Amino acid sequence: MQVALAHKPKMHSFLEWRDLKVVYKRYANLYFCCTIEGQDNELMTLELIHRYVELLDKSFGNVCELDIIFNFEKGYFILDEFLMGGDIKKSVLRATEQADLLQEEDESPCSVLEEMGLA
Amino acid sequence: MRLPHRDGGAGGTAVTSVENGAALRESSCHPSNGNTVTVRPSRYETVRWLVQRQSGGSIGERDGCSETPGAVSKSRAQLHSPLLAGRTGGLFWAEVVASPGKSKEAEIKRINKELANIRSKFKGDKALDGYSKKKYVCKLLFIFLLGHDIDFGHMEAVNLLSSNRYTEKQIGYLFISVLVNSNSELIRLINNAIKNDLASRNPTFMGLALHCIANVGSREMAEAFAGEIPKILVAGDTMDSAKQSAALCLLRLYRTSPHLVPTGDWASRVVHLLNDQHLGVVTAATSLITTLAQKNPEEFKTSVSLAVSRLSRIVTSASTDLQDYTYYFVPAPWLSVKLLRLLQCYPPPEDPAVRGRLTECLETILNKAQEPPKSKKVQHSNAKNAVLFEAISLIIHHDSEPNLLVRACNQLGQFLQHRETNLRYLALESMCALASSEFSHEAVKTHIETVIAALKTERDVSVRQRAVDLLYAMCDRSNAQQIVAEMLSYLETADYSIREEIVLKVAILAEKYAVDYTWYVDTILNLIRIAGDYVSEEVWYRVIQIVINRDDVQGYAAKTVFESLQAPACHENLVKVGGYILGEFGNLIAGDPRSSPLVQFNLLHSKFHLCSVPTRALLLSTYIKFVNLFPEVKPTIQDVLRSDSQLRNADAELQQRAVEYLRLSTVASTDILATVLEEMPPFPERESSILAKLKKKKGPGTVMGLEEGKRERGPDINGGPEPAPASATSTPSPSADLLGLGAVPPAPAGPPPSSGGLLVDVFSDSPSAVAPLAPGSEDNFARFVCKNNGVLFENQLLQIGLKSEFRQNLGRMFIFYGNKTSTQFLNFTPTLICSDDLQANLSLQTKPVDPTVDGGAQVQQVVNIECVSDFTEAPVLNIQFRYGGTFQNVSVKLPITLNKFFQPTEMASQDFFQRWKQLSSPQQEVQNIFKAKHPMDTEITKAKIIGFGSALLEEVDPNPANFVGAGIIHTRTTQIGCLLRLEPNLQAQMYRLTLRTSKETVSQRLCALLSEQF
């Protein structure tokens, strides 16, 4: 991790770590890291990270790290929809969104109720 | 991967992770290690880390994935998850995490308060509704992720699993996935809930259940569901999304507990999922099949043609055809990569139609790389190149289409100069693999200048490291000098972390491709000068081994180390090499007054006090060797040995050496001294210990493959025939000591000892069967014509060394049998076999040796030889023994040849020609014209003629390029005068050899023997 942080933007984004590789990408001041085996395709992993960030972005609307902190469970759900057992499940934005929507629909009435009850 | 915890992190940067590769899900254990049952620390550590940080900036805008660029900071209220809101409407979580100034104690206090609250809610009389339960379970999870232990709430989480609300179920499953424990009661309940969801036919519920199985992935999960999931996967009425989940879930279980996942009739149906309409299902199925096919290639063989046709449909589709699956104008990149990966589990397809179609696909992918990009976004080029790199991996894997290999190489060559560092890095890596293919090796070599430039200009150390790897891989005889020179110059500025590896690589290349061993010696000495600290023992041991084994380079080596030692500051390793080489071969340069014995000694001794104890010990041995070599410096050396700093040295080893050497130099006669301090015998030729070290450093996969690839192209590693069969050299020596003893070879294949095998053993033990000559025996035989000592034979078990001396018609040969294993040899019986003809002319006498040879031990056998009359054949040495239950039988030709009984005769030019004329009858002369097999080097040729036994007569032949020799062959009955003349023709690379002796058979035999040497 320290190595990744020390890397300058112009450097490449693959690190060898024991017999694995760490692929990382920086978005603003968040680093997304992903460990893969020697045989896996590095560039595709880079895009995997990008796709995940896109998904987060779609879901939260301009995602920032506080979104991920306070909605960590959503971050997980999206990740679970997207990847499973380390393999990509849905590369399609829309399909993942649908699952995401399902959650929102279910949730929103409740939270409104909660707020009303508290008010 | 371990993400930094609060104290270890770097300032100002937050980290989150996406996981890929089974490795992470198993808390950084290797996927094959199936017994880890644990939560996924990386997941929650990530959030733990995140929640410590407080900085607002929006992520995403940097790479253009958000519509409105620019940081949008959100108000705290907006950010708050309703689930995490405090009871009083106050912002509990904000209190806990959002105040950077707050102390750890305050945080713990606040959390304990909240935990108490939750506990009382769970214990309260009032039944909680689903929503509250979900809320509190979620809070517990968050507290756990903050780094606090949670010891309750599991039951509430399990209750949530049976809820019919999606979000309640989801939180329940998340809690289970993160905080699973092996409480058997709970596991039963969880499994029950999962079973219900799997049977529910509701695809979202099935999805959640499958995710939970996959996320936990434990043995227990595998036991409970491994039978169920394949059914879901192949059932006709399963929804597509559930099929995807089922395939990936099965893959996950297979990775953790392969033995628990039965392969059954579903295998063939899974293969047919490659034809599915839904690309998501195809992607998931491809991942599953790739992993399964690695273990059972036969069972999934039919997937090859399906994968090829699927791939071909994708690569030929227009970018809009696949709609949702098009990623930045690249059609289904993930699926393409996975299909290409799957194809790498198999050899090239046999069916010509399939093969043709695949070649077409690969060509299309290569062509697309040349097209202008459809988008300027880095995502587009990354996805496109990811497919390209995977296609190149497949091309390399097949290694059968020269055209594709060369095209791939050219494509990578373009990437070498690309402005994206990622691409340069990957191109260097792939090219390394291409270099070991015989079809593309030459093409890779054309990029040498670019790679060297990369070595000099790349800013990233790991990219430079790749460049070094590639240079190493592309090195062969034609470019070795250039590459080694570049690596040496890079070494001066190289990063400390990779210096040792570069040193090893340089040492290996220099040895492997040395045509001229003076170059080798220069290179290694340079290596020590530039990076002495990184030159490991193996490297300097090796240079000494090579110098000792090669007579032609000894004088040069002595001269060069002598010169190098003159530098005011030289590395200790140089002192070691210098000490050893001057001790052995200092006499070769002692004729020059500038390097007279005394000068040599003073030079070495000037370094003595700066050296460590082992080096000093080595130098003391050098001094005693000097006493033997140069009697004139004996008093000086004795004075040094006698000094208090030696005789009373605090170090026991140094003191002992000083005392013993001093005594030895005083009491021993010159003869004894000469015997004790005789020149070191040649080292057995064997795999370089440096190579073994590099392999150890790099792991067996990469370098081994490379070495084997190279061996096929350039078999000549040591510039001479290899004594050991290939199987022996490819066994990496586990120890890297100077002599290579103690190497434990793998047990040879053979019938295991059992009572049933007794009969076989009895038969196979019968000594009547003599094995055919070992491979390489003829070559080895030829090597001994001009020398008397060395290694005659070596395999994984046994090494045979020779030392012999001849005088007139008598000779004595010492045969050393070394047991290279750690196991005893039993019934060890060496036999000398002479044909009847030979027996009449050559008399051999020997005693039998001890029939047991202990592991690692050496036994010696003496053969007394008498030449009765001239002879042509050579005796055969047959060795039979038992090793670990198997019977071993080895035969080699013993190098006792007629020329061994040569006695050199010096004569003047006039005498020579007079005798030459006397031997002019046609029977007496034999002539042979032949092509040179070795480089035509004057000095080597002279050495060989002398080694052959005759005198080398200078200034006899009017043509100075020619060599003439004279000598007498002694037999018991007669003496035969021999004259020889060798005329080299450099242009034609030919030799003409003429022999005149008084006996026809002798002329023929000597001519045949000597012709083989040049």
C-alpha cells in the first residue's frame, strides 16, 4: 500500500506483491486496489475498478468517500451485484442498477416513515 | 493485501478496495489453500480505514466518470444513511467518526453506550419489528467495522434472513457474510434459511442466498450446497441472473474445496451454456469452465470449439451489436478476455476449421490494434488492449503460428514506445515470453535498442526490472557482448533492490555465451568492481571453477586479477578471487618482472589487514601455495606467518592455519610440499550454481521455462560438450556449494521395492548384462585424448572422475566413483571389459572396490596399465550397483589411448626433415583433411598437441602457421618414432593433418585420434 501511495501519477499501476499482483487506480484521493493472480489480465482489472466506480457514481450521484463510509452496506451490495467469488458477474450498468433500484424502492418508504415518526 | 490501519496510513489519502481474484476473498491465502474459514478482513478494514478519514472531495470527476465535473461537497445530513441515524435524531455516527479531534476514549465511550442501547432493545420484552431489527443489526455491523468486537446480535441477523423484505434479508446476509462464526447451532439455522431461499424460485432471493454461500465459501457451505448448486445451474427454468450467480458460486466453492464439488453429468450441460443467449450467463460459465478445465481438460474439451465460435462472433461484431455489453466501444471485453483465457487451457484446436476460425479471430484482434481508436478515453484503449494482450498470451501459448508470433512481437514493439507506462510494462512482460519461442526470438531481438533505451530512461523501477528480464531472455551468442555490456553499465546506477539479480544474470549470460573466456573473466571482474557487495559467493566460486577447468584462460586470468588488484581500493570479493587465482596460477605471470613472485605477494598482503576473517584464511592458503610455487619468497612468507599477529591471532582458524602452514613450510621437503599443494583438480562440469540461485530467487516458473526454451536453441552452455545427460542438468541443485556435492536427485523411476519384485531383482542383478554405452560417452572419451584428469561421467546418481599418469609404456589411472545421493549404493561392482584383441596388446590390472558406497562418499580404484603393443580399441568400464531398490547399470569408454604412451622428442629443423624423408613409404604416412569443429585458435591448438603427448617443435616448418610435432610411442616390445604436421587453413576453416610413423597401424590410430581434437 505504501508503495502504491509512493507511486507518482505517471508511473504504472501494477505492483508485484509476493506471487500476486496489485492493480490500483486513484480517483481524486481515493485509491481503489484489487489483488489478482499472475495469470489475470491487468488492464481488464483496471477497467473493472473503473466500472465499479461508475456504478457507485450512478448509485450515489457523484459519489464521494463519505457516501461509501455512511452507506457502506450499499457499497457492499453493489460490489456483490458486480462481482462474485472474485469474478465479474454483471458488466452491464443497467442490470446492476436494476438490482440497486430494487433496494431503493424497498427502502425509501421506510425511511420516510422513520423520519416522520421521529419528527 | 492488507490495507493500512489507522496508525500506519499515509496522510491525506483514503483507501478502499475492490476485490477480484479468489485470493482476497480468502483473506490473502492462496486459492488452492482451501481450509481458510474466515471473515474477509480486507472488506471491513477498508471501511475501518475509511471511517477514520474525514475529507470531502468527490471522487470520480478526475477520470471523467461523473457528468458534472468539479468537487461537489454534500452536506452531512445528505450523506447520512437513514439506517445509521441515531435514536434521538442526533447524529450518532457523526459524533463517533466525524470529529477528528476527538479522543479514542470518547469514541469508545460513545460506542459502548450505543451497544448497551442495542443490547437492551434486543433483550427487551417488546418484540422488535423488522425495520428496527435491521437498523440495529446494521449498526452492530458498522461498529464491528470500526474495529470493535461484537459478541451478540447473531441471532437477530439470522432472523432477518427469513424476512420477506428484500432489504432486511440483505442486511441479514451481509452480517452473516462479514461476521460468520462456526457456532454449529447458528450454521444450521443459516443453512436452513439459505435452503429456503434457494428453493423460493424468487431470483433476487436466490441471488442473495448464492452470494452468501460464495462470500463465506467455507467448507461447511461447500458440504451443504455443492450438490444443490449444479442443479440450479443447469435447470431449464432458472432465471438468467440466478444462473450467473449459481455458476460463480459453484466456481467459488470449487476453488476452496475442489473435492467436495462432484463433477457429474452436469459438466456437458455447463459447456453448452457457452451457447446461451444471455452474455452474462456466458461470461459466468466461461469463468467456471476455465477453472474446471485446468483440472479435467478431457471433460471440457468440447468447450474449445464453442468458445472459438463465440469469440469469433464477438470480435467480428459491430460495436453497437452487443449493446449493453459494449464497454467504451469495445464489444464485451470481459467475455473476450475470459474466452481467450479458456482457450489457453488447451493446445491449438485439431479441427482445421476451428483452428482457421481461431486464427482469423486472432488476426482480427491484431488488426484492430492498428485501427484508429474509436474514443480518446483511456477506458477504450485499456479494454481494447486488454483483449489484445490476452490474445497475444494465447498466441504465445500455442507457439505454433510463426506469422502470428511475429505480428504479436511487432505490436508489442510499438507498445514499447507508447506513452502509457502501463502498456510499456505489459509489453516488456509479454515480450519476455515471446523471446523464448523459436519463431519469434529473432523478431524480439530487433527491439534490442528500444529495450536498452528503456533501461536507461524509464522512471519506474519495476519497468526497468522488466527491461532487464527481457534483455536476459533475448540474449544469445550474437548479442551477448552488447547485452552484458549494457547490463554492466546499468548496474552502476541500478536500484539496490534489483542489483543482486542483475549480477546473477550478467554472470550467467557471460558464462553461457562466452566464446572467448578472456571476455568472461573481464566481465566477472568488472562485475565485482562495480557491484562487489552484490556479488554472491556462487558468482565468484563459479569464475574460479571455470578458470581452473579451462587451461587456456588461466594465464590471462592471473594477469587480469593482478592488474585489478593494483587499484587502491578493491572489493573484498576481488581479493578472494585474486588470492585464489594467483595461488593457483601466479606462476604463469611470474616471469614478468612487474609481476614477480615478491610483487604478487606484497600486493596481496597489502590487502590482508583490510579483509574479513574468511578472506584472510583464504589468503593464508595462498601464501603457502606461493611457498610451493616460488621458493624464493619462502623466507618472506615465513616471516609473515611467524609474526605475532598471525601466530597469536585471536581467531582460532587463522591461528591454526598460520601455525600449520609455517610448520609445513619448514619441515616438508619440496616433493611433499609439491604433492600437498598440487594444482587443484578440475571441477566436475555441472549446472551452474548461479543458475540454481537465480531460479530460487525468481521461483521455479519463470526462469526454468526460459532456460529450457534456450537450451533447445543453444545447447552449448560451457563451450564444450556437456558430460551429463540433459535430465541431470535440468534438475535444479538444491544446494549451491562449490563442489555441488550433496545434491539430492529425485528418486529414479523404477519398480518400488516389494516382495513381488524379488524375482525381478534377482534377474536384473545378474551381472552378465552390460549396459550400452552411456550417451555422451564418445564425446567424453574424445575430451580425454589430450588430457589426463577430469570428470568422465556424471548422472543424477553417480560421478566418475579420472586422474592418470603415464611414463613410457606404463601408466596408472585413478578412478573416483562419487555417490551423489544421500543413499548407499549396494553391490557396487565396476568391471573393466577388454575385447580379446585389446587384451593381447594392453594389460590392465586392478583390485575390486568395496561393494558399498555410502551416500555422499567417494571410492577410489587404481588401474595399473601396461602397453604391450600398439592398440586401437579402448576398454569399457561397466558399473553395476543397486540404488534404493533399483538396479543401475552404466557403461563408459575408458580413455586409455595409444598416444598416452608418447614420449616427446625435441629436435632441430634439419633432423626433423631428415627423418620426415626417411618415413616416406606410402604405408607409413596417413593424411586426413577435415573441417574445424572448434574455433581455430593457435594457442589452443598448441596446447592440444602438447597434451596429445608429442613435443611441439617451433621454427621447424617454413610456414609459421603450421604446427609440427615429434615423439616416440613406447610399448613393451618396441618403440615407434612419430612425426606429425598440422596445416590449418583459416579461410576454409579446414585442417590437413599428416602423420608419419614407422608402423602403419600406429599412423592410422594416431591420425584418427588427433583429427577429432580440432
